[in-house]
Amino acid sequence: MGTLAQIVDWDQGTDGVLGLKVIGNDRFLLANYDQDENGLNIGEVQVIESEKKLLLPEEYITLSSILKSILDEFSELYASVKKDFNDASWVGYRLAEILPIELSQKQIYLEIEEPFDRLELLNTFMKANQEFLTLPKNSTLQ
């Protein structure tokens, strides 16, 4: 599973390296792939339908508050991203991409198809690791 990305800006650093600014869009599954004689990987993807917007349940409001605080620190990175702190899917995906989680675990969270299941697992992770996470004042995980 992966994410289709749209290039929204680019620049060339003083070292000559090309820097890209991208926004992730739809998720996809790699249907098949091959490598041509020049080593170029070519594949076909199946775009996964976007999750429907679901109202964030009351029990996860704290996760939304924590996410707001975190995004304040990354304001430049998320300046062009439409924020929806009341959408269970949006909150879960943003936490999964931002939290300091091993990449293999992050991938598992991002592949979960049910937004409430994703939120519950993220909430459990955060409760188990809250001594290692810097949470906003007065934030109590349920």
C-alpha cells in the first residue's frame, strides 16, 4: 500500500540536490510491477476509495487536541493542508504520520481501513508511551 503524491513546490539546494514539497492524496495498492531493461520500475496501481468523513467520537477528542498542538509546531509543513479536527479518519491518519512510531508500525496504522479502529490503536499506543511523548498540558488520554 502506498500514497499518491502531488508535487506542489520544488527548489534546488545550494548543493544541487532537488528538493520537492508534496501533498499525499489517495492511497493505492500495487497491482503488479516489472523492471525494464534500463532498471526502471513500472507498475500498475489500484486506487483505494477515500474513507468517508466520520464525526470524531467524544472518547477521542483528546487525540484531536493533541494533534492540534503538534500541528502548531509544524505549521509551515501543514500550511497548505486542509485541517479537519472533527473527522475521525483525518485525525487518525495525521497522528499515524506524525507520531514517533517505527516505520513498520506506522505502515500498519496507515493500512487500517476502519477509522475508529485506527484511533483506538493509536490511543492505546499513546497511553502506553505517554511518558515518552510530550503531550500538551491538561491532556489526559482516555
